[in-house]
Amino acid sequence: MTDATAAVRFAIGGLLRFLSHAETLRVFERACVRAGVPVKYSQGFNPHPKLSLPLPRPVGVASDDELLVLRVFDAGGIPVEDGPDGARRAWQTRTKEALNEALPSGIEIHSVATMKSSASFRPESARYVFNLGRADGREDLGALRERIHDIMARDRLEVERAAPRRQGRRVDIRPFLNAVELQETRAIVECGISDAGSVRVDELMPLLQLTPQDLDGPVRRRDVVWTIT
């Protein structure tokens, strides 16, 4: 095939977790150029590379499981199925290594997978991990455990959601909370994601009655579940 989609799974942390969505895209645009990845461009007077991050990452949140979608084009063809010569695996390995060399410290490519050019990606759920390494003993953890039990027992959980240049509104986030659990000194929240929205990290912190001072390190996103069609 000449056209294909490359699904790039990666982790981001350190100071780069403070990059905005647009800034992260620009980092990858430059890295693709340096790595020689044949990203396809749009048509018109102001062509731009066809790459996207289908699940925006909240600023300040580190992640072990991000997805970059590249629309790629090569006149010589890009293998989307493996033949006896292993061309698909070889292309994916070369692209992964080239991107890792071109990217700054703080971003690591885990894998590259090629598939049909029309492939689409929809996130279904993600987990957010709050490391409570600074929790003061069992009393704090016991109170958090009771708070989690109370949260999951409720039918509705309304929060005030602010919007730029618009009046805030009340939103019921309970339908998006798939699970909340406490594992030793880590609070793990599994959030459902749909066309109707999801839960924001800045809504989870007050919901769990946590402050930045309670955390030992940044909030981390992991275990994102995708539907690929």
C-alpha cells in the first residue's frame, strides 16, 4: 500500500508533562521530520501534517499509555500486513527507533503499528493513578477508603464545571466513574470515555479530597482502552 496509518504508543513524563496538547503535537511534527517518517500532508495553500492525539492529555499529567495517530504515505508502499520477509515488522521497528532518537528526553516510543489508512480510534476508558506516598499513616488511608466507598455508592455526583468565557454548569460525573480503588498507597480511578464526555483530573482531586501536597509525584494516566475500526 502507498497510504497507511501508523499508531504510535508512547509514554511522556518529566517536565514534558507540562506541554499542552498543541505543543505536544508540534514536538512530534518536528520529530517526524528529523526521523524521516513519511507523514502525509493536507492539500491546499497551507498544507499541514496529518497527525493527531485522539485523547488529549491534561497538562501536568504524566502518562504511560498515549496514542499518536500518523497518516503516512510512501510511493514505494507501506506494509500493513506481514509477508514472509517480515517487511511490516521491519518498517515498524525502524520507525520506532528513528522516532526515539529524534524525540527529547521525557518521551519514549513503546511501539509502532501500521494498519489500513481508513483506521479510526475511539477511547473507551483510562485509568488515573494518584500516588499517596506521603499519606500520614493508616488514618489518612482509612478516611480515603471510606470516601471511595461513599463515592461508588452514590447514584449522582454533580460537580461545577467551568468553561472559558462561559458560565459554569452542573455536571453529573457518576456515569463516567467505572471504578475507584485503593491499592496500598495508590488511589486508582478508572474513567469511562464517551461522546458525552468524561471526568476531568481537576474534578477527581477534590472528589477524593486530595491536594497536590498529598501526592508523591505527578498524576499518571495508564491502561487506555481503544476501539479501533
